[in-house]
Amino acid sequence: MIAITLQSEIDNAFTPELRRAIEEDLSARKMTYYFQVFSGASHGFATRGDPAVESQRRRPFPLLTLHHGLCSWVSRVLRVL
């Protein structure tokens, strides 16, 4: 089984402590996993933002990075399997 998490740095629902606990659990289970944390991004960063809000206009960078990183990782994992 493969686990993929793409998350924001600022997120009250998925705290750094929870992320570490999940990573420890995945590692103990010998699972293949990929975590990508977007610095400065807040919860909901991967949704369509309001173009009138400057911080939300910068969302294309994390979205493009997310897409590229995810595609590269999946491609690498599929070659191994």
C-alpha cells in the first residue's frame, strides 16, 4: 500500500505532531509514503482561491509544484513495483 499526503504548513486539522505520528505509523508498517508540505500555505491551499485576495492569487505555485511532485513520485513508485 502507498500513502500520499500533500498538506499546508499552517493547518489546525493536520498539525505537525499528527503528521509525525502518522509518519511513524507508516514507517512501522513498512509502507511506502510521500509527504509534501507547502511552507506558508494554509488549510485549503489546493482549492480555487479568490483572485481579489493577494495571498490566494499566489496559489498556482503550490498547485503546479504539487502536480509535478506527485506525478514524479507516482512515476518513480510505479517503476519500482
